[in-house]
Amino acid sequence: MAYEAAENRYDDATGMHYRASGRSGLKLPAISLGLWQNFGTDRSEETQRAILRRAFDRGVTHFDLANNYGPPYGRAEENFGRYLKDDFKPYRDELVISTKAGWDMWPGPYGQGGGSRKYVLASLVQSLERLGLDYVDIFYSHRFDPETPVEETMMALDAAVRSGRALYVGISSYSAARTREAAAIARDLGTPLLIHQPSYSLLNRWIEGGLLDELEQQGMGCIVFSALAQGLLTDRYLDGVPEDSRAARADSTMTGLDDDVLERVRALDGIARSRGQELAQLALQWVLRDERVTSAVIGASSVEQLDTNLDALSGPPLTGVDRAEIDRYAVESGINLWAKQTEQ
């Protein structure tokens, strides 16, 4: 059936609100939908389409992709491009669509990722072809590349904007020092960096060690990913690792499932329950407690899971007592898969 967006998608009843990205004029929904998982061959297209429709109906206007999202690489962009054409074409100007380039993508020396002008701009052209778009709203350098001068990567992002293929540009998983360096170069080029996308959660608090302050100083927004620690901060693992879970898969990227971490997760779940919430809702509300965090990117494998996560926006305010209790258990837990990137 033809899709028509809900007329009340921007009403207060949806629970969605929008925050400015740093000192820019662009506002993003407090919760954005990421397509890292569940939008390749690992999920039915019917389910994918239902999740996207429901997200937009509830005020989610930002959809976050990357060239290598799948599986296989590129499939999430291909699928989203098809849904965009079939369902969301009339609403294109209501959407913020982002993609990234930085990790390995195609064979040979020019497709192995990084920040070279050759790779970054070629990847953007390929992403636009898969998406069926003339431009994306945000284009990211997906990671810092120690083998490429930062100037070259920033010049590639500048070229993406000047060519009309991107409206804004950002970076992901750069350290505070590298962010400062990149932001200065980008500003001199005339294409300021809009936003930074780092990992951040109750169990991975590295951005509090200087990055958030740097972003505030640079006027950049912050959109965090893996706020649920790839599912660890849900009720999925409270009793161990289910056989059908992501952590049980041979290709799992999840880390940190030791007894000490699981005890902290159970304690945080108890705090959430005492507030009438699920653990995932508390985890999302907590990362959004700082106004410098523009948005949190979530994944969803079902409409029900999406609704649960979006309902976090309607949770009771976090009190000082709540925060103090949470801080007893919200400590670094060795789960940051991107730590090496942020240390360069």
C-alpha cells in the first residue's frame, strides 16, 4: 500500500523534540535512526520498511548511513534508496540523510578506507548512486586516518560541499586534539565542520574527557552512537547471552560481557525499573542529559523495539539522586571498539 506519513508526526504527542547541531541552524531529532545493523540481507525488507515508516511517523527525521553498512557493504544504502523512492520521495525536504566514508569498501589500494581525497570523494559518488540522490545532507569522515594528512581529508569534505553533493560535513571517532586540528582547517577552507559522531554510553564515557568541551568550543554538534552498547544496555543480556542474540553470532562485534560488567548492567536495570523504565530507555535518556549532545543514533530490529526506544523521550526527569546512583555503576567497562581510533 502507498505510504502517507502521519499528519501528527510533529505534534508534541510523539514525544520527539529537536536540538540545534552546535551553533549551526540545523536541528536534528533527539533520537535518530541508524542503519548500521538490520538493513542489509539480515532482516526482511517488509520489517525494514515498517521500521522506517514508523520512525518518520514518530518525528524521526534523521536517517544515518555509511558506505559499508549492510551486510553486504552498500546494501543498507541500496535498500534505503529504494524505500526513499517508494515511500519518502514526497518528504525529501523533511529528511536529513547522512552517510560516511572511512573504512574498507572495495578491492585495491584506493578502496581500503582512510581519508584520501581519491577514496573519500569516490565513495561519496558511489553512495549517492546507491541512494538514488543528488546530495546527502551530512557527509562524514568516518575515522581519522593517520596515513593521510588531515588537510587532505578536510579538503575532500570541502569539495563535497562545493560540488553540491553534501550540504554539511562532519567527522566520527576523532580525538579531541584531532577534532581541534580538523575543525581549524575546515573553517579556514570555508566549510566548517557541523558535527562529530562518537561512541558514548553509560559504560563508555570517553567523550567526557575533553571531546565534549572541544566540540562546544568549536561550535560543533555531537551525535552519539552505540548508546545501548550494541544491545548490552537492554534487558537482552541480564541473564546471560541468548543463543539467538547478536553477541552469540560468530561475527559479533560486542565486547565486555564479563561478570563484572553484567553486574553493573543489572544494577543499572534496577535503577531503571525503580523509575518505571526499561534499561534501554534509561540509557538513552542519560546520554541526552547533556544539552551538548544533539542526538543519539539508535538501531532497531523491529517496530516494537523502535517504539520502546523512542518512548525514552517521555521518561521522568533524571534527578540529582538518580544521577548519583547511576554514576556508581556507569563506569568505563572496556567496551569501546573504537578506542584505538580516538587515541591517534
